[in-house]
Amino acid sequence: MDRTAIYSSVRSASRGNLGIPILLLVVLAMVTLPMPPFLLDVLFTFNIALTIVVLLVCVYAMRPLDFAVFPTILLIATLMRLALNVASTRVILLHGHEGGDAAGKVIEAFGEVVIGGNYVVGLVVFLILVIINFVVVTKGAGRISEVSARFTLDAMPGKQMAIDADLNAGLIGQDEAKLRRQEVTQEADFYGSMDGASKFVRGDAVAGILILVINILGGLGIGMVQHDLSFDLAARYYSLLTIGDGLVAQIPSLLLSTAAAIMVTRVNASHDMGSQIIGQLFGSPKALAVAGGILFVMGSIPGMPHVAFLSLAIVAGVGAYYIHQRNLQIEQKQAAQAAEQPKQPAQEQDVKELDWDDVMPVDMIGLEVGYRMIPMVDKLQGGQLLNRIKGVRKKLSQDLGFLVPSVHIRDNLDLLPGAYRITLMGVVVGEAEVYPDRELAINPGQVFGSLNGIEVKDPAFGLDAVWVEQSQKEQAQTLGYTVVDAGTVVATHLNQILQAHSHELLGHDEVQKLLDLLAKTSPKLVEELVPNRLSVSTMLKVLQNLLMEQVPIRDFRTITEALADGVARSQDAVALTAAVRVALSRLIVQNIIGSESELPVITLDPQLEQLLLGSVQQGEGGGEGLVIEPGMAEKLQNSLADVAQQQEIAGRASVLLVAAPVRPLLAKFVRYGEHQISVLSYQEIPENKRVTIIATVGGQANG
């Protein structure tokens, strides 16, 4: 092996890459191979030292997560101690007849010194330690671990939502939000691991009792049968060795159980346990003073040990006086520091306290949810709403031709549990209520029965719908209903609102980004047009006009070329929009009728059209715009609605064909009607489409 490979192996070992395999080999060796007494002494001493170090680290750790590897160390220490028990048991049973130090000096010391060589006393002490460890410390720590793990997991969605809310509000940055999410996940993992590790500690205590009984019975049998020892001598040898071995293992086990209890009972604050105890237990002199008074009264009773009680009463009183004086000094120091600070007028302080960071920008797109909808937006609980919203954004961005802004989701306790609210620039544009545990059965227009449930209107399209139990899903589908879950309802509603308000989502930055992308393929076109001949603001207005009439801006090159041609004739956004629509005529008509060659249209009565043209021309001269007599406007609207309804029943789109000058005004006139009507000018009809007039409407009646 060359030197490079040797150095690499040494570095891997030094970094801990070989630590776990070596530990496993040591444990297997202790279980399978006979250990000499000297090596047992070293390993038992190392076990005690490791336990003390772990306990002290738990005491001095600022937060439980600062010692997140503790559950793993707990498992390793328990496994090593059990392996030591197996190794020491083998030595005791093989050489126990030789006397006190047959299993090493450590076991002998615990058998002779700690319990005075009396195996009955040793047995009682061992049982007491086991009871303390098993019944008190381990059971309590295990229960706390279980409850902490459950509460931590239940609180995760709320913590995640709080982090998202702070991030959306601008209180924290992306890096801090990422760090907080990691801490929440690590906290849940830690308490979940502690819940499982507590079971190992508890099982270790039970194993200690069983090993003690087996060793004593096995030692008596081996000593009396194989080595011809008397019962008293065999009981003395093997009992002392076994109890010494049990104490050597049980004391570290008790210390580890105490360390585990300390970790799970710690409050997650950045202070070590010593400072927390001193600061909270002895922070107020009143408790010490009252305790000193009670001890003084008890010590004054005849027959009580006066020295012990009265001395402790004096210590408590002196401590209370010292704490009182220290608190007074701290208060005086704080008052002096406050007096030294120059006083400023209240108005000046208010000015300094405020900052532009306090003016929070509104979310461009927001989704507020009630608390019952939180699992729908939490991936850890299987919520799919976030993925569906991302899918809606991706599909809209591809269809419209620009990147739709992200949706900021936050919980709102003022809403009903299952309600949600969609906001645009901070203004509510849609809201509804869903039932996450139910399915929405939507009536598409023809069904073959009724359903039992909560009758509502579909929030996206206004169709009749029923919230039914999940068990009724197949029945509803059989009857002809369209069945969707709550997440799909919210995502569809959001999609409809974003599509209807797409022109409000496009801003100067998005237009500049589109220009930058176009400049990579058509640099001369962009350089010639913007900003020398056309401003970004005017282009933005044209693009918004297109989106307002549901015309996508995917073909941005054609739009820019049309603007380059039209800007020489006019700088007006309406006129430029008309020029762009002519350039996009094939796309516009295709979105209406698809690939069909025949275009059925509705036309205006010639007299009405001439009247509207005259009104537009008069408005251009006098600035009054399009003026329609109210009665005529109402009749025109009703006539258009009747024809559009007939077209919907026939499954065809409604297209109103008018002269170019009146097209923008009539498009605005029909935009907010009950039926969807597309308004085209004669110039916007592609040459490969054949026009068929299906109806003519006027101010008086249908044609």
C-alpha cells in the first residue's frame, strides 16, 4: 500500500469513519471472547467516565438540540454496558471460586468497599438502585419523552405556518427561515429519538435484575457442583462478585437515566441548567426568607435537632438578605443608567423608532386559510395544495406568456375553520368555504339523481354543487356529477381568478424581462423600438389591454414587430392594441373556435353601427367618447344575451363582429355580462376563415 493510501486511511480513522465499525468489533469481542480481569477494570472505568461526561454535557448544554446526538450515545452506552455485563458474567462464573478479585479490582472494590463485604446489604442496595432507576427516573423520563414527542409533532404545522407568515411579512429573511425550519425538524427528530431511547434505558434496568438473579443462581450451582464449595462460601463468593458487578453497571445506568431525564425536562432556552436553577430558584428573596422562618420555628420545638434546623434557618435568612441587597443594587444601577441617558422629545423618539422596514409591502397574490385547511398546505401531513398551486402557476405562465408571481399563503384565525380568501394587491377578490374531509360533487348540467349533503355553489364557475361524504364519491360519479376534492376546488378557484385578473399581474419588471429575453434572439428589434420610439409604460398598457381581453402574450416577437410598425402612425395605446390584435388575429380566432374553418358571428344592425361610429368620431373630436342612450343600451345588452345563450346551448362560441373603431368600446360593454362574448373587428378575421352570420342585433330587436 502506498503512502497516499496509508494517509487516507489514517485521516478516515481520525475523522470517525472507522469509529462505528471498531466499536461494533469491541462489543462483539466482549460478548464472544473471554476478557482478562485487567481489561475488565479498564472497560468498567471507561464506562463510568463516559457516563459522567455525558451527564455533565447534559447539565451544561444550553438547549436540548445542542446535544442532539444524545439518543445515539445513550443507545451506544447501553449496548456497551450490556456487553460488559456478558463479559463480566463469563469471568465470574469461570473464576468466581477463586475469591474476591477473580473478576477484577473494580468489581471487588464495589463488592467489598461500597457495601462492606455484606452481600445481603449489597443486594438491598442494588434493588433500591434498580427501583429508583426503573420506577422513578426511567419511567418519568420515558413518559415525558413520549408526551414531548407527541406535542412537538402536533405543533410542527403551526410552527411552519408561523415561519412562513414571518417570512411573507418580511420579519425574517430566507436564510433565517431555512434555519428555523431545520430547527423545527431537528426538534421533532430529537424528541422522537428520545422517546425510543427511553425504552432502551428502561429495558436495561430490567436486564440488570435478570442478570443478577441468573448470576447468583448460576454461581451457586457452579461453585457447589463443579468446585465442591460449601453453600455459605459459594454464596459469599458469587453473591459479592455478582452484586459488585451489578453495582458497577447499575450506577452508570442510573446516571445515564438521570441525564436522559434532564434532557427531556429542559426548557428549550439558551441557558445552561445551573444558571436557570440559580436564576429562577433563588431569584426572589421571599421564598428563602419564608423557608428560613419555617425552619426556625421547627428547630425551636422541644425534641427537634436544634443545631441542624436552626443553622439551616440562619443560612436561609442570610441568603435571603444577600439576594435582597443584590436586587436593590441592580435596580439602583439600572435607574442610574436610565437617568444618565439624555432625554429626547417624544416626537423625535417616534421619528427614530419608525423605519421603511416597518412599511410592509402587500402581497401581489395572497391566499389566507382557516385553521382546518392548514393540513392541506402542510406537506408533512400529506397536503397537496401547494403542489397544485405551483401547477396552476406553471400552466398559467405557459398559457399567458409571462411568469405569474408566487402565491403567499398564511393562516388567518379570523376566518371560519374551512374558509379561504384570495387577495390581489391586498384586496379580496374571491372567498369561499370548503370541507377538507368531504368531496365536492358538481352538477355539470345534466345529472340523474340527487345527493344528500351540503348544497353550495361551485366557487370557480358558480355551478350547483353538493359537499358529500367521501363514501358517496362513487355514487355521485355514477349519477353524472363531477367529483373533486377540497384542494382541487381551491386551486381551480385560484386559477379562474388569476386568469381573469392576469392584466393586473403584469408590471414594468415583467415587461423588461420579456424585452431582455427577446433581445437575446432579436437584439435589433428591441434596440430600435424601446426606449427610443416606444416607452416601456406604453408597451405595458398595450400588453395589459391584450390580457384584459384574454389574449395571451406568448408570441412576444410578433407583438413587438406589430408595435414597431404601428408606433410610426400613433402613440396611443388603444390604437397600438388594435394593430397588435390584427397581427395576432390567427391566434385570437384559434382560441375562440379552434381549428374549424367556419366562424359563426353576430353582427350589429347597420343603422346602429353607423350611429355608434358617428358617436365615436364625435367623441374623438369633442372628447365625449361613445355615448349610447340608456334604453338602447339595455335592449342591445338583452339582445346579445339572448343570442349568446342560444350559442351556449348549441355548444358554440359567441363572436360579435363590428367595425374596428367601435370594437374596443363594445368589448368593454360586453366584458362584464353574464355570457362570454368575444368582440372582433373585420380586420381581425384571418383569410383562411369563412364568416357565417348567425344573427344580427340592433337597438330595437334581434335580427
